[in-house]
Amino acid sequence: MIYNEIHRLRGEGFSNSAIARKLKISRNRVIEYGRMSPEEFYSFAISLQSRSKKLDPFREEILEWLKEHPDLSGAQVLDWLGE
């Protein structure tokens, strides 16, 4: 989990910039997660799972397309949704 990795690397003395480069995430995200307690991060992670996504209303339709055409790209799905 990225939260644990950030705190482990901080404990080893890495700077925020070095952690960001190593984990390939933004420095701002390192700072944000570094300031969170485990309880705060847990609440944050749960909120990400429960919020609605823009494609939720099209979920069943997209799944059908992917069953019929497993090699369908994201760009093609977007084109088909626009039709």
C-alpha cells in the first residue's frame, strides 16, 4: 500500500521529492499522505471506493461490449459512448 511505503521511506530518511520519484507519484501526494494518520487514510480510501464514477450509468453497456469485443480499447469505448 502506497501509504505504508511513504511512511517507511520517510522513516529511512528519504525526502518527499525522493519518495515521489521512487514511487512515481507527485510530491504533493507524498506530503498529503505523509500528514495523514492511518485512520484518516483509511477513511479517505473508503471514500474513494464509495463515490460514484462518471461511467457508472454505462457500466452494463460497456461490460457487454467488452464481452463481445475483448480487445476493445478505452478510446473505442469512448467513441461508442459518444454515438
